[in-house]
Amino acid sequence: MNYFYVVFTVLCSIYNVGDSKTIGAIFDDGTFLLEAAFNLGILDASQNEENPFEASVIKTSPGDLIEAENGICSLLENNVLGIFGPTSKATMKHVQVIADYLEIPHIITEPMTAQNRNWSAVNLYPNHMAYSQVFADIIAMKGWTDFTIIYEGAELLPFLDNILNMEDLDSQEHIVISVVQLPDGDDFRSQLKTIKASGSVNYLVCCSRDNLPLFLEQAQQVGIMSDEHSYIIMDPDFHTIDIDPYKHGGSNITGIRFFDPELDEIKQFTAAINDKVKELSEGQIETAIEGQTLNLNLALVYDAVMLYTSALKIMGLEEGGNVTCDASETWSFGSSIINFIRTMEQDGLTGVIKFDEDGFRSEFEVDVLEVMAHGFEKIGTWSMEDGFTEMRKIVPAVEQEGSEYMKGKHFIVLTALSAPYGMLKESSLKLESNDRYEGFGIEIIEELAKMNEFNYTFEIQEDGVYGSYEPKLKKWTGMMEKIMDGRADFAITDLTITAARQKVVDFTSPFMNLGITILYKKPTKQPPDLFSFISPFSYQVWGWLAGAYVGVSVLLFILGRFAPEEWQNPYPCIAEPETLDNQWTLANSFWFTLGSVLTQGSEIAPIAVSTRMAGSMWWFFTLIMVSSYTANLAAFLTVESKFYAIKSVTDLASNPYGITYGAKRGGATFGFFKESDNLLYQKMYEYMDSHPELMTQTNDIGLERVKSNDEDYAFLMESTSIEYMVERNCDVAQVGGLLDSKGYGIAMKKNSPYRQPMSESILQLQEQGKITRMKDKWWKEKRGGGACADDDAGSGDAQPLVLANVGGVFIVLVAGSGLAVICAFFEMTVDVWMIARREKLSFKEELMAELRFIFSFSGDVKPVRHRASTSSGSGSKGSKKTNILNDEEEEPKEEDVDPVPTPRSERSSHSRHTSHSRRQSNVKQMNQFRKLIKEKSVN
């Protein structure tokens, strides 16, 4: 650890470019008390400092998120070294989110039940689980078997957790607990009368200090404060209220406190707070704490400042994070400060301040008080290590802790032959003592022994039982029993840290984190699908592709009718035909688009600009789609699909294929399912409990059953053990994610003086990366590790293309089609305008006539309504043609001359000729043509 501090100090000194050591705070309590405690802490921390700390305080309205956000952003602009406050839970969480995102240390002194260990925050308020244990132990000390919990709000329920889960393991008596919530407002008499009627005489009261005097007063009024009634008050500031009305009532009232208000340092701090409040208020009306006892919140703020500034001094950090709310950069030292503080231990007004492995303040000491006729009397103390200790009990002196105390001592270390934690060494020589063993756990003990300079001897737990509580025998078994009896000093293997075990033994910090998961056979190869050629596209894309095919085909059919250039002379030899043909029939349109999709083409080619534009867009669309299909089809044909019978614990529980499953008998995995309140896990526990034949004695037996072809079996076990087996057994695999999160630790006797130095050494090994290297060595290298190549790595399953992958091509197609429609309408309009101008007709009437024909969908033949030879004053075009054919000047015969243009009303009927009349007209024209040729040849 010293090496880490030196390196960190050097790094900090390199980055220190400023002189200001500013610490920010946001207070929304509406008073000057917290600000005064904060400023006093800054002043005391700055004594004898060349570069003193500075306080930057922003006061906001209670619960105002916007003001709180503006406040922290303003503080960050001042390059602060950390953020304290606020006190309101809503604004505190909002500030914490910002601080966590920017990795700015956030110091909290309020109860926070939803705190996460990964937050960039340190909370000096006692953890709710440990806090509830205080009162659970006091209840056990009092021997209550029937009591009522009276609480104020739902936010206080987490502080009752261990109390609600109390069990009496030493007798057959059951603890009866009633729970009553106080209503909003200031009248609790109705609920108190109901409690009185129930006959309950023992009460655990969980309400705020502000409402506590009112509650006790109304309880006295209702008549439940006589000699037969007992109270346990959970509020830590209980000792600050006026207890004179309840001294002589006869009720036994018990509470706790974190510090003795009669101590000189507490009195001096109280006086300093009052002076600071007067200074800050500047004559304003402000309630100080003169005549009152210092409350826990003010003491925690002061302790927090002293703890945080001590960490900064040790680390040599004098420059803030230089981050802002608008920037995405985070403070690189923020998390290091938080982690360092969590390893510190310091005395404060509220006692010894230290944190557990999760970063919570679970280890603290409180005084237990009772109300006597003369006032409060201290009857005992409580700590996490010792529980409740009466004052008249002689407490033996605690031996000196630390690695110096372990130096030269000899310890018995208990382990089990469980690969890779403890194994017999493979050697042709006869080995003795510790030389017989090797493994991950063995190597950890070797490293710890070197660091703390102690000696050790390994003993093997022959039956392989790690230990659990047996209610029938009323005793612990296995390794736990030997540790509790003192027959071994330490126990190391894949030993899970559980709440039940931690009540009877101590564990070091976890040297490995893991979770429960499933060991099962590797997925089998799935036979190819007969219709696998459909797989490259999702069904949605196939549907859109079919829609695009139909839509573009119909669009080409319509555009062909619009575009004038698509109406062509069926007989090129006749200069002025009576009808025009169109190639874009509905069948031809579908054939053209189909030929493009299948890359075969067709004999149809668009002529007009609009149809060419639509056709080009369709060709581009098909190019992309066909290329995408071909590429993805290759992936589907080359990637080997596999059949997964189960993919998660949900699949295993539903058991669709009749898969049986089990776990190690009496192990922590089975205990997890037994104790879980999850309905799915409870269902699995009932299944395993009703099928004891599925449980195994060891993990190796479970592995063999999984590999066996005689049964379809899945084995539930810790993920680290599965990782080890998968590296060496190529026909099994881990299935699904982790069901929980826990750790392996080294067990030792309760209240052992070696827990702290061993935990610190384990943390140091983790920081140096040695434990990671050990794991790689024993998992992937030694004893056949790495034998199974991960044939699934990087391959993955080929996925069908969805609409999101090819949606852009559809958009291009739609846009191009839209432009083609506009172009076709423009071409048709221009053609109609030119005809109307040449024939001197109404443009509107000509346009309506053309649209009526287009949307009549009467076929692919269009009668020519206005031929050039019939134009007024123009017979010259027809005469020129006749003269060429006859090679002389003669008037055309009457039957050879085109009829005079008919009126508009007659043209409309003319436009509705059938295909039969069209064929007759064409035959007539051909006969005239043959006649002219014949006359030419005679002449």
C-alpha cells in the first residue's frame, strides 16, 4: 500500500498547478447549522497548512432539483476537490448522478438505503443493514418474542430489515412481530389505541426526531407507558429530546447514541457551532443549538470534512478535477480518492470511521442507553464485531492487530481437494507437508505468508463439506465447525461468503467474485433447413420486396400510358397511322421488373424519360437487393447453426425437453435457491428438494453426469468452477448469465485480529494484478488448461437482414418513382399543349380527354385524334406523299384523303374504337398502299 501512495503522490504533484484547495457543499436544510459545521471542519483541517482549504457553500431551496443542479455546476467551475450535501433525498440523488458521471467525489451524511458500491460517493451515515442489526441484538438481549414495530414512513423500512428477518435458532419459540405505520399529520392516537387493544406491550419505534416527542406524549395519553410497557427508540438523536415527562412513568425506554454529549470535545464543538451560526446569520433570526445536545447530522458533517481532508493530505492532492457539467471529461483521480477513503480508518466525533468491503459504514460502535429516574444511563455498547456488550461485563483486552503481530506465528490452514483451489501435486517423488499441495488457494496463502511473515501448515477437509447450519443437530458442520471450535485458524477454498456463515465466522475481503450459472452439454449441430434460401432476408423484408415489385410494375404501366413517347406507330411504313400502340401492358410491366430482379433482362426497353427514370431506379434497387441477398446467403451457408436446448435458467426451469438438473448437496448454490424469495428460484428449489437423487456430493460428480449420454442433466454451480471445467472438457459449456453475485473469502474465527491485515494483503495482491495472473495460470495453463479452443468465438450466428439494413434502398426507389411520375405528367402536359396549340383547340378540353383515355385503361392501342394531313390549310403533307408515290402531279382520290377533322364531340366517340375497328382501318390503309405501288409499277 505504501508503494501505491508514493506513486499516487508523485502523480498528483505533477498535476498540481493551482494554489486553491476548494471543497464545495450544497445545503438545503434552511438553516445555518450544517454550513457552520462544514466551515468548522474546513478551518480545523486547514490548521498548520501552508495552502489551507477553502469552503465554497451554495444554499438552495429544499428539494429544488434545478437549483441543486445549478449549484453543483457552479461549484465545478470553481475546480472543487469534492462535493458535500445536499440533505434532501431527491436533490441528493440528482447531485449524485452528476457527480458519479463526472467521477467527482460526493460526500454524503444522510441515510441512503439505495446506495451502490460503485458510486463515486462515500456515505458516513451508518449502513441500514448494520443499523438494523443493532436493534435486532438489543431485542435478542431483552428476550422479546412478541413485539410491535411502529414506523413513520415507507422510506424507513430498510432500517428494519434484520429485525423483520429475526429467527430464534436456539429454541422452538417463534417471534411474533406486528407492524403498524403511523399516519401523516400529528395525531397518532387512533393507531396507538389499536396497538393497546392488541395486547402488545413491547414496541420498537422508528420515527423522526421531530415527531418523537409528540409520539411519546400521545402514547402516554393513550395509556401505554406504564410499568409493563417497553420501548426501543431507533432514532440516533433520541438522547437530544426532553425526557423529563417520561422519567417516572415506569416504562422501560431504550435508545442509542453515537457520542457522549458530556465529553469536553463535544461541548467545545457545540459552542463553536453556536458561534459560527451567529457569524453566518449576520443578525438574522436563526435557531442555534445552545441548551441542546449536538445531533448526529452535524457531527457527521464535521467528521466527513476531517476524513476527506485527511485523505487529500495523505495523497498530496491540491488541485480539483477541472471538469464542468458541459464537458464529457471525468476526473481521473476521483475514483482513486473514493477507493482510498474506503480503506481509511480514523477517529471522529461519531467514533471510529471505517468502511466495509462494499464501501459502507457497517462497522461502528454505539452506546446503549436507558431512561432512568435520574436521566439517561449507559447500560452497554454495541459493535459489529462484538454485538451487544453489557457495561458490567469484563471485556478482555484485544490483542494487537496488524502484520507485525502475525510475524513469526504458525497457523493451521484448512483447505479441500477442489480443483483448482487445492490439489495434490503431481510428482514422482514422495512429498511431505505443504509440498504435497498446489493450486490457486495454495498459492494465495503462500503470497499472504510472505507479505505477513507467518508460517502455516495445510490440513485437508476429507469429507469436502464446507459447512452449513443443521437445524436438527443445532450445530454447524464441515469447515465452519472446525473454525468455530478453533481447530483451524484459516479456511481457504471455493468457500462462498454468505450471511449465515458471516454471523459465526469472519471473512477477509473477497479474493474472487463470481455467481451461480449452469453447466450443460455444448449445443448440438442443427440440420440444415430445406428452405434456408429464404433466411438471408427477414419476413418483413421479403414482404416489402414483394410490395416494391408489384408497386413498380403498376407504376411502369401507368407511366407508360402517361408518357407520349411510349405510344409508338405500329407500322413504320405508314407515316400517319390512325392508331398508336403501347408496349407497357400490365403483363409486360410485371415481366420487365421480374427480369430485372432475376438479372435476366427482357425484350422490353423504356423509351420515355419518365419510364427510363423509373426503370433505372428499379435496376439500382435490384442491384443492391440481389447483392445483399447473395452476400448474406453465403454467410448462412457457411455458418453452422446450432441447436440450444436451453439458453437461460428460465428455459431450464420450464424444462421443455425434460432436462433434469441439480446442485452440490449442502453447498452454497443449493442454499441460494433455498433462501431466495424469487418465485422462479423457489420453484427450482422445490424441484431439487423433491428429487434428492439429482443432487451430487461433489462438483466433479456433477460434471460427469452432465457429460454422460445416459441422461440429459444440467448442473448448477459457481461460474469460476465452470470456467475451469470448460477449459478442460470440450463437450460442456456454460449456459446463461449469472444468477447472483458473491465472493470467495478466507474464513477465520469470529473477531479474529488477523482479519484486517489479511484483507489488506488481499487487496494489495489485487491491485498489483497478482491474483489475476494466478487465475490465468491455474485456469488456462496448468493441469490441461486451454485444451478446448472456443469454436464459437467470433463465429456467431448469421442474422437475416431486416428492414433497417436495406431501408435506404427502398427510400431511393420511392424517391425515384416519385420523380418519374412528375416527369411523366410533365411530358404528357407538354404534348397536350402542343397539340392544342397546333389544332387551335382548348388546352383544358384536350387535357381532360387525354386523362380520360389514360385512366380508362382501355388497352394498349391509342387512336390518333389529330393527324398532320388533316390540319387546316395543310393538304400539302398528304399531297407530297402522294406525288412521291405516283411520281406525278395528280389530285388524291376521295377515298385516299383523310377525313376532315371531326368536331370535339365526335372525337370523343372516335377515341373509343375497339381493337376490331382498328384492325379494319389498318387493313384499309395497307390496301391503299398496295394500290399505289401497283399503279407505280404499271406506269
